[in-house]
Amino acid sequence: MRSIWLDTDAGFDDWMTMLMLASHPGLRWLGVGVVAGNASLPVALANTLRICHHYRLKVPVFAGCDRPLSAPLETAERVLGAQGMRTTGMPLPEIQVAAEGLDAVTALGNALRNSPEPVTVLAIGPLTNIARTLQAEPALVDRIHELVLMGGSTERGNHTPAAEFNIYVDPEAADVVFNQAGLKRRMFGLNVCRQVLLERAHVQEVQSWPGERAMCLAGYLDAYQRIRHPDGRVPMPLYDPVTSAWLLRPELFTFQSARVDIELQGRFTRGMTVCDWRIGQSALPNTEIAMTADGPRVVDAVLQAVRQTF
């Protein structure tokens, strides 16, 4: 049994990741920390609570940091809409459910201390909550089995030419995390996510599933797949679910060791993940980076796991 903590900014691909975790019988899901990123913290938190309620996910949800460590918050609302995700169908039902009383940083610290075994921390948003936890109590690194993150890139960015969105939102937090001694890191960047492509046929498959919860998911999936082109003719990469797909099907991915540092000062490169592959020459590795994915099989694994939750 693997203990898991999820840290999320709750857009649509975060939603799919949550359903995948719920489907995995070998996971002990300790909690969800929410961070500002795709949208402001109140919106991301409301999304998380609505998803958990509508899909009957029995996991405690905690509100985390509402801004980066030192920079103003920049969200993805210009691309994803004011809710951090759009739909072409029925919206998630509105609910009156509150988060747990503790903040996400305190809750994560408690979970790490109290877990019977070290915890795998899955981070699929900006790394602010994780950095705050490590800053508050550095010794907790010994209670983290591995930090598995969706973020960064070995090549071009998406939010800027050089930077991937999750890292760009809070590069100072990412710098804390990538320089934390003793922390095992596994990075799923844009380079591997762009090998995992969601196509119209996948949307149509989900649209064929019976039930109201499947219908609700299908509307958001449809809107997500149309981000690159209004009629969906251009495949859309899956981002956050690749992390949970690796937990389910690790044989579908390959990795390479590298030294990853975060660019904090560059006028055009702030938030860039600088990957040094010269291991054994001038660099010591600090991260395992996902390099290849069997894209079609990963997408199939994602959809199969999601369907099991209905």
C-alpha cells in the first residue's frame, strides 16, 4: 500500500487525476492540498470540493497558499476561463461544502509525520504549498518517499517560450523544492506530456458512457480537448494525469537522471527548468525526468481508470 498526498490547483486535468487516484486499490489517499494556480485559491478550492462531492471522493480537502512566495499571482484564466476550466455541457453542481479547518501546509506536515510509511507527494500545480512545508520543517523531507510533479520541460515552455506554467507561477517555490537536500524528485514535464495526446475519438468515447456524472465529465473533457483548436481537430496533450498514469502503469514511461535548476532572473527565461545532463562530468543528478511515454496506451489507461470511478 502506497500513501499519497495530492497538491493541486484544480483545473480539468487535475480532476481526471483525482478520479484516477480514487480508482487505484493500492493507494492510501491521505489528503488534498489546494494552491492558487490555474485560478485563484477560492475558485480552485471550490472546484476541488465540487469534484469530490459530485464524484463521491472520500478524501479531506485543505486550502493552501493563495499567492506565490514572492511574486504576484498569475493564473491561467485567460486560457481556461474564470473557473479554471470550461465545459460545453452541464456544469458541476454548486454545493455548500467547506474545506477542512487546517491549512494545507499544516495538514501536509501532519500527514507526513503521522503516516505509517513515507508518503509519495503528487504535485500537479505550482509548488508553493510544498515549499512552505519544507521551509517550515526541513526534517520532514525524510518522511517523503518521493515528490512526483507535473511541471517544467526539457525543451520549450507553454506559458512563456521558455517556461511551463506550474513552475512559472512560483519559480521561487520551485527553486526551494529542487534544492532541498535529501528529496527524491520525479518530474513529468511538457516534453513527455506532449507525447500523450487526447483526440476527438477519446472525447466521443467518454460521451458514450452512461450516467449523469459521466455526462458532466464529458462536457469538460470536450472543452479541454478543444483548447488548441475550436473544432478539436488538433490533439490536446494530457498534462496532470500522466503522474497518476505512471503510478498505475510505470512500464509505459522511461526516465533519465539530470540536474534541474530553476531560472529566477532571466528577462525572457524566468521559470525555465534548466536541465543539465552532464552527469558524472560537471553535474550531480537531483531529479528523474520522464523522457518517453507510450502515448496511446497512457491515454487508454487514463480513461479506463476514470471510468472505474462511476
